[in-house]
Amino acid sequence: MANTATEDPKNSIKLYDAGGGYLVTLVLGIPVAGSIADGIWNYVVLTLTLHPLKKYFRIEEPIETSVDSQLWFLRRRSEITTGDRIFYSFIITIAGILIDAVYFFMVWNPFSEGENGSWWEARVDMGFQIALILVPIILLGLSNYYLASRFLELNHRHSLIVASSMAFFTAPWLLLLVPSLS
């Protein structure tokens, strides 16, 4: 083995391995970036939905009892803060990822090679895919209704408004289009 201290630096080669970086970016970067973008989209839709309802929020202060004063999560809110919207968006993003995954595996088979060399093939035809998108819309609506009525403490009518707008605008519409293009 040659001594590197006495070798001529002009004749030495430095090799860099960047192959693992591409794999890590592909495996972790795309899902993480997609989840962040989905959370931001959920926050924008929630904020735009709550803005017209702002005048209907409770203004009176909650009644302080000995139990309610120690348990902050049992208090009634007089307004919905930015932190509340961020937390709501985080929870609904996690639920939405699970619901979208269920829809994806109902409609697409990613483990087999499809026609024309595509990465996956459709389990059902396009008409049935459009009908099946009602499943994630209903599940997103139910989860948004529950979270809006329990966490944001909105009344029945306002929870339905938030749930329907969040379910429609955050449904996995791209799963109808993008895999068909490949």
C-alpha cells in the first residue's frame, strides 16, 4: 500500500458517491414534500372556509369552574386561532393520507406492470373510478365534520359547511388523472 503523504497530488483521484442521495430523496423527499404541500392546501381551504363564518363565532367568555380552569382542552373558544387551524390541518392531513391510500389501492394496482409499460394498472375502468371517488369524499366529510364539531367547537350548520368544503376541495382528484397519463 502506498503512502499517501509522499504521493504526488496531481496523480490522485477523489471519488464521490452520490447514488444514495438520489434514493433517499426519491423515497423520503417526494412523500414528505407532498405531505407538506397537502397540509398547506388543507390550511388554505380551512382558512378560506372559516373566514365568512368568523362573525358567527362565540364572543362570550367561557364559564370558569375548578375543573375547566385546569383542563385547557375543555374550555370553549371565543375565536379560532392560527394554532387551532394549523393543528386541525395537521390532523386532517394525516387522516387524508390514510383515506387517499385506501382509495388508491381500491382503484389502482401499483404492484403489476400495466399496458404500454406503465408502472401500474387500473383495477377498474374510468367510470367506476369516478363513482368510487365518492368513498374518500364521504370519509373526508365525516372526519372533517367530527373534527370541526369537536375540536373547533362549531355548531352543526357550520361544521357541515366546513366538512363539505374540505371534503370537496381536498378529495384525491389527481388520482383520477395522473396515473392515467403515465
